[in-house]
Amino acid sequence: MHRKAFLVFAVLALAATAAAAQTATQGVTKNEIVLGSIQDLSGPIAAFGKQSRMGMQLRIDEINEQGGINGRKIRLIVEDSAYDPKKAVLAAQKLVNQDKIFVMVGHIGTAQNMAAMPVQFEKNVINFMPLTAAREMYEPFHRLKFAFLSSYYDQIRAALPKLAKEKNTRKVCAHYQDDEFGLEVLRGAEAGLKTMGMELAEKTTYKRGATDFSSQVAKLKSSGCELVVMGTIIRETIGTIAESKKTGYNPVFLGSAAAYTDLIHKLGGKAMDGFYATHSTAHPYLDEASQPMRFWATKYKTKFNEDPTVFSAYAYNIMDAFIAAAQKAGPTLTTDTFIKAMDTLVVKPDIFGSPEASFGPQKRLGSNLSRLSQIQDGRWKVVSDYVSP
């Protein structure tokens, strides 16, 4: 009789354990929340990847020093994609299946995210605020997608008509990377010009990794373009503008948030003065007039022995938003409670000048606002208010 009772108890205990294992949320234990991120640590935008990792880690260290989130410390595992979509898939598989991450945070790159998201979604892992301004990060709607960057499309669509009118431009051209990123900038330019009853006078493209832009510049120059929309990142922005200046061609150049980095003026020098780019978060200079930003920049430099960049700020903000939502979700942290918390989350404007962001059951982009900055005397200066497309 006792043996029977013991066996019944053992079966019930095993069933309860199995049920608990099934309902337990991956990456969340009594003492820890495990997060994953995929960065470029060895490829063409490794500088961005390194800065992103440090920005997230700074905010993690701050919250962990305060005792964590409802008693749980955050542990971040970062994998390197080298900016290669195939490697991003392998990194996602490791993080999701082996490391059992709760959420993927701040994954960098458009094609890389597109490749990795199916791996995550199959295991109910949220893609949280990736470092790309592609519309696919929130469209089509998916409950596991949360984005924070106004799209390249919306940025250019909003900024171009305003700048073209201000400069009294008659001919606008586009010079863009021959991939999905470049095409999004192109589409934004076309949509923005349509509101003015204009069309692009010329289009030139280049393959990812190109270093010679002489033929493209010659084509733009011969077409008499007065404003060139740039679907470029770092090296291509600098190379195109330098080649133009060399040939005595000086149109207005407008880039997207992909080109809003201090590396443009640091590597390109004086020739980059006058270049415009769209963005939402401001680059944090150490001698910034804003005391809170200056304090934050000094704290970052003290910890990592490097000046912070806009990618440091993006990543810090991403982790700050994650912490806010996880705290709001309460002690029982699951994918469902986290999503429920995000659905009513409002992120207030921050020290970097980013606009307020809010999410909802059908709203997966925090804010579609962006503004314009220009390189003046070797540093970025904000030259417009926020505009919506």
C-alpha cells in the first residue's frame, strides 16, 4: 500500500516537474536574466559593434550594481556576425538553442536581422530594438518585434523636401548601395520628392565594399545635380564626397542615420564639412554643453577608456528601455508579461535628445520622428527640429 502511494506521488511529482519545465521561460531564472546580442566585432562596421556592446554593458552594470531587476541580475552574451547574414544565423542558433537567451537585444544590421529573426521566433524569442532603421524591423506586424529607430525611408521622406526647398534645389539625385538598405533610402527620396511634384534627375549605385566612386561622381556632376541623397554608410560617404570635392563638384549631400557617425568627420576631415544626415539620437561629445550628457560621456570614457559614440548612446538607450519593461512586467517575468508591459510602455525623451517613444498592441515602432544635423567645423550640429513623415 505504501509502495503504491509512493509510486503515485512520484508520478505526480514528475508530472509537476515536467509541467513547470514547460511553463518556465527560457533565459529567466530566480537570480538571472540572460540576454543575447549579435554585433559586428570583426567585419566592416566592427567599430559600431564594439561601441554597441559597451553601451549596453554600461547600463547593465548600473542596474546590476543596484541589485538587478526584481532580484535578477542581467547577463549579456554577445556573438560576432562579422556583418555576414549567414554568420548571424549561426550566432542566433547558438544564442537561442544553446545559451537559452530570453530576448535578443540591439542586433546590428538589416540583412543580418532578417536572417536571424526566423530562428528566434520559432523559439518565442523577442527581437528587441535592433540597430537598423529598416521597416522590416516592425513590418509586417509580429508580436515578437519591437523597433525604436525611425526608418531610413521615413527619415529621408521627411527631411528631403524640407532641405530641397530651403536650398531652392531644382535637380535632386540619389547615390546608393545596391542592396535593401540603399533601396530603402532611394524609396524614401522618391516618396519625398513626389510630395513636391519632383522626380530624381539621376541615380547611381555601387556594390557593397566598393572604394572607387569616380564614375558615379562623374555621372552625378554631368547631370547637374544640386542635391545628392546618399544611401551610404562610412567609407562610401567619405569616398564619394572626397571624390566630388576633388573634381570641383560641390552639391548638397544628404545621408541617413547610417551615415550619422563621428567617424565621417574623424576619418574624412575638413572635406566632410557641410554634409547633412538624418538621425534621432545625438552624438555624445565629451565637451557637450548638456551637463547630463557630458557626465554620461565621462562615465563611459572612464569605464572603457574610449570616447562614446552615437552607437554607444543607442545601445545604452536600448538596454534602458529593456530594463524599464522588465521592471514593469513584475517578479513573474515571461515573454507574455514582458510583451504586455511593452504594450503600454512610454519611453520619455532622454539625455541624448531622442524623442518620446511609445508602444502598443498593434504599434511596434516607438517613434517615426527624425531630425537633421550637419557637420560644421568638424562636428555634428543639430540644424532642425523633429519632423514626422
